[in-house]
Amino acid sequence: MSATVAEHGEHHGPAEWSKDAHYGRASAGKIAMWIFLLSDGFSFGGLLLAYGILRAGAKAWPPDASLHEPHLGINFTAGLTFLLICSSVTMVLAHDAAVHGDRKKIIRYLALTVLGGVGFLCGQMQEYFGLFHGEGLIKEGLVFGGSAYANTFFVITSFHGLHVLTGTIYLFITLIAAIRGKYDNGNHDGIEIAGLFWHFVDLVWILVFTFIYLL
Amino acid sequence: MEQHIHPEPKAFIWKYVFSIDHKVIAKQFLWTGLMFLALGGTLAMMIRWQWAYPKTAVPVVGALFLSHTGGAITPPTYTSIFTMHGLIMIFWAITPILIGAFGNFCIPLMIGARDMAFPKLNMYSYWMFFASSVLVILSFTSQLGAASAGWTTYPPLSTNVGAPGWGQTYMALAIFATGVSTIMGGINYIVTVIRYRAPGMTWFRLPLTIWGMWLTAILNVLFVPVLGSAALLLSLDRLAGTHFFVAGAAVGIQGGDPMLFQHLFWIFGHPEVYILILPVWGIVGDILSFFSRKPAFWYKGSVFAMIAVTVLSAVVYGHHMYQTGMAPLLGLGFEMLTLAISVPAVVLFVNWLNTIWKGSLRLEVPMLFALGMVFVFGAGGLTGLLLGTISTDIYLHDTMYVVGHFHLTMAAASFLGSFSALYFWFPKMYGKQMDQNLGKVHFWGSVVFITLVFGGQLVAGYSGQHRRLFEPYQYTYIRHLAPLNRWTSFAAFALGATQLIFVVNFIKSILMGKKAEQNPWHVSTLEWTHCASPPIYHNFDIVPTVVRGAHEYADPAVKKKFGRDYLDQVEPGLSAVDEDSSAGMPEPEAIGAE
């Protein structure tokens, strides 16, 4: 801190700042996350648009019946969707606990949310590779590079999977911070921001599931 | 929101290389951008050489880089040259100079913040950009030549079918990387302007420069991801054996669609031209007011016009695809929306003219460049009407007319606007004064030759010369245009030579320029009135409280009381009674009390 600041002491931070209605009350981090999510929404938008244009241009979907590509199973993935929605609920509960500064509950619900994320990722591995049981889609003949059907499926779902992975790691880091007591004093901004990302990932999945699996 | 003061780093690497100081990052962007401007300019000279003296040895550059052909340009090299020229100028020259350098430099200083909202993110943004620059250079070293599908990177030319080898792949990855960098920067700019304005710096007291930068950041954040998704899919097509953009015999009915790329590209690509011009509009709007010693005419009108352009720019991309066989009704819709953009553009234009009307003009170098920008942008904008209208576009599509049009609006206007900004803020960046006489020579050479070059392209295109032809004169109907093209090339070489004056001036001024005063232009914005030249590490010891807008000039009462013709954004000014009756600006306490 320079001498000039020291001379002026308390005046270097304007006192009346917060009263100014022009500035709102959201923290910089929260605004940044919202803007990032808008931006990220447009990247999903670009990929989903590609899917839409390719599918609209094809005579049938999957486009080439002679490749014998498997149809996507809805039941299993509907389960995964439900899991992700549940993890959004626990996320809300974690945020609520943070508002009340209840460390035990924050940890419990954040851990459940992380578990939801891990569960979804395991489910996706099962779907792709048959990691736990039976054959995955790849072994059944849905090969990346095989057709526009396979290409769009793998690019969009794995791009979303990457988001789930990022979100799970992000929430895990938040969980550790919570264990260390960072959110004890009702300081819930960090959890709210992580929650924004997680709900976004969830919302996007509902769209992806609708477009790719259901329609 | 208060920003804390952090101690200035002492070690070289933290102070100059991995710096989190927005002023240093601005200089990093500026230098990288200027280097790429020189590279892109050299490539332009090579294209012009080919059109002036086809298939003959290029002087100097040919001996250095094309020795295997005796210095002459071959068709494959030629396609690489114009592709790399376009991509480099747009993504690695104009973008970093205008947005990277002046966005970073001006936003915190002009709104009264101590740094960006996320200084580290700012640093990552530069180094991500640097990584993408490395990929661009790598593209040149590729064995099968640099990217060669045109700057628009259309498939099938840009797929492995049309452009095999690593050159095009590196560029697809470089576009992705620079997109990530732009988004990081954009989020930072938006949040900084929303959250870190000094107290009293309300939205309508912001300098127009900040409005331009802020709206550009919004467009960047929204539409660069769409380009990113296109670059991602193209990279997968090239590297992973997919075929999103490959159709026809190569893949069969399970294949993709080349038109898909055009949609994704232009959804981004049209906002991109406003991304490159909005900061210039803002900068020029401010500088015209500062050097006319008059308030910016209808400031709010300019702001709303820029907002209107920002919104409209998102819904007109189809006019790049008139000739792709789109439904006529859809084309008509795009045509109407496209022509609707002229309304806010003309509002801005008339505001600029009214700002300088009867002003006390100070024709210093930044003002000259700003006036030059108004001129070329006017010319470029008018020529755009013929391209936005489908019936005339059928004839002009893919001709040199298109090249002339977008170079006047995007290249010439951004170029002159960038130099206006550079001459204007140089004293604040480096604490030195640039040589004004050399600057004036640089301006007159630039504006005259840039008009001749792009004017020549307009004429050639209107006469039917197609763009991107390696040897236009093999077509008999273009043969008579050879002298026109040659004279246009001479103007281009003169334009290139003029830039050497700037290089000399820039380096000379940094090394041994006269020390600049704090406010050499006698203007009213915070970076000049409340920061030293160059500013201290945290910009403001005391964050000032702003009481008025950025363009308070030519008030006779102020002149009588203070002996100067402007009020800065902070000082109390005339007595409170006079202030209320003359300016009608509420005091900050009044706003706070609401």
C-alpha cells in the first residue's frame, strides 16, 4: 500500500458505494458464472443445431439401415436423468444449509450431489463401453465416425459428460472447502455459484436427453 | 465493489511475463497484435504482387520464403497466402489490438477500477491467445502448406479431402484456442463494467469507448462458442475420422452436410464484423467529441444505436448465404433485417457529423485517424447496401466488390480506428509523447492509399472480377482490368511502405520520446484526469467519485470560472445551483438515496 493511501486512510474505499442502485448486489463471481453459462449454452446450441440440421437432412434416422446401428435405450438413460435431477435437489438442499450456516448438512448434501455426478458418469461409461454389465453401445455397433447418427450422439453426450466431470470435480473441491469450514458463517456465495453450474449441466442434459434419445 | 490494493510484483517474470496487471496484459496484446498485423500485411502485399505481376518472382519476401520456386508464387502457395492473410488479420491482428489491448487498457482506467474483475483470468486469456498464435505459426511450417481453404474455412475445401496436411488442422485448432481466449476476456470485461465502475459512474456517464467494448464483449461471449463448436467438429472431421461436413461419394448416405458449417460459421461470422467495429465506433465517438471540444452529439442516441446494432447483428447472418439456395422468403426476411441495420448505423453517423459540426476542431493525429475512419466507414457502409439486397447481390456475390466492401468497413475502419486509439492512448500507456509530424505523414499516407486500394477492388469487382483468382487475366473478360489491378497494387505497396513510418515512430517514441504530461490532450475522462502517465500499478490511490458524463466541453460558464473549456468527470464544477440548472446531473448522493 502506497504512502498516499495510508495518508487518506479509510477514504480509499468509497463508503457510499453499496447504496448506489446502479450496481446491484450480485457478486462478481456470480455474474461471471451466469455469463459463462449463457456462453456455454451457445456452445451446446451450436452442437444441437448441427444435430438438428444433419437429422433434418437425412431421409431416415439412423440414416443408413445397412449399418445395423443400435437404437438408444431409453429406460436406462431415463434412470440416469432421474439421478441427475435428484442431485440437483440435493444441491438446492446444500445451498439452503449454507444459507443457515449448517456445516454438517452442507457436507452431507454436497457429498450426495458429488455421488450423483459420479453415478451419472459411471452410467455413461456403462452405456458407452458396457463397463459393468453386458455390451456397451460401441460393441453393439455404434462407432464414432461410423455415421452422422453415431457422430452427433458421441460428440454431444461426451461434451455433456465432460461438463458433468468438471462439475463433479468442482463440487468435490467445494465439499473440501465446506469440510474446512469455509461456509460456516452463512457465506454461501461459493456454493450458490457451484450450484448454478450444476443446475445448468442438469438442465442441458434434459434437453440433450429429449432431442437425442426421446425424439 | 471495492478492489483491494495489492503490492506490485518485483520479479521480471511476474511483472512483465505472467503479469496480472491489465495495463501490462494490454501491452502484450498490443505487441502480439502488431506483429501479426505486420505478418498479415506482408501476406497482403504478396497477393497484390501476384495480381500486378502474375507468376513473377516476389521481391525480398520471395527470396526469403519461396526460394524453391525462384521466388514466384505457385497456385497452392497463393491459396495459403490469402487464407492466412484473412484469418491472421481478423483473429490475430484486429481482435487483439482493438479488444485485447485497448479493451484491457481502457476499461478499468475509464470506469475508475483498480484492475479487471478477474486479473488471473485476464492473464490466462492472453496466454491462451499466445498458444493459438503458436499454432498459427506452426501452420506455416506444415509440409503440405499452411491452411488454404479461405478465411471462411468452408468444407469440403477445409476437410481432409480439400486441404490435406497439418496446415489446415493447426488453423482449426488455433481458431478454437483463440475462441476460448476471447470468451475468457469477454466474461472479464462484462463483469468488470457491471460491477467495478467507480461510484457515480452510472451507465449513461460511461465514455462511449466503454459502451463499445462492453457490447462487443457480449457478442463475443454469445457467438464465439458457436464458432468454437464449428471448429471442434471440423477438427474431429480432420483428426478423428468423423464426417460432420463431408457429404457425397466420399461417405455415402450416412454422411454429413457442408452447408451445416456455413450456418455455424455465419451465426458467429456476422456478429464478428460488429465485434470488430463496435469498439471503433465507441472510440471514434469519444475522440471526435474530445478533439472537437464539444459534447458528443446525442450521446444516448449513440448508445441505443450501438445496442440496436448489437441485437440486430445476431439475426442477419443469412445474408452471407443468399447464393446457397435458401428459400426466397427466408432470403427476403434476412434482406429486410440486414437493411434495417442501416438505421442505427446512420444514427451513429449523423451523431458523429453533428459532433464535429461547428466544433473547435483540433486536428491532432488521433483526431485525423478518427475522421479518416468516419470517411472510410461511410464509403464502406454505402457499398454494403448493394450486397444486402438480394437482386444486386446475385451479380456482385463472390466478386472483388465484396472484398472491397468488407475491407473498407472491417479492415480500413478498424485499422484507422485502432491507430486513432493507439496515438490517443500511447502517452498514457508509455508515458511518452509520439512524434506528431511523423504521425500526420502516417495518417495521410494511410487514408489516401487505403481508399485507393479498396476503391480499386470495388471497381474491379463491379466490372466482374471474381475474388480469390490466382491469375485473373487468363479470363478474357477480366484481361482489360490488368492495369487497374496493377495501379491498385501500387497503392497497396505505398500503404505498406507508409506503415514503416509508424514502426519508426512507435519504437523511437517508446525509447526516446518526449515525456508526456498527465493530460496532454486536455480531455475529461478518468484515465487522463486522475492517473499519472503511465498510471501507477493499482491505477487509483483513491477511487474517484464521478459526478458527470465524459463529454462536458464548451460551457462558457466553465470557461469563465476555470479558464479551460472542459470539466472532468469528478470535480464539483460550478456551484451546485448552476450545476442543477445547466446540466441537470443529480449528485451521487441523490442516486444513492433512492
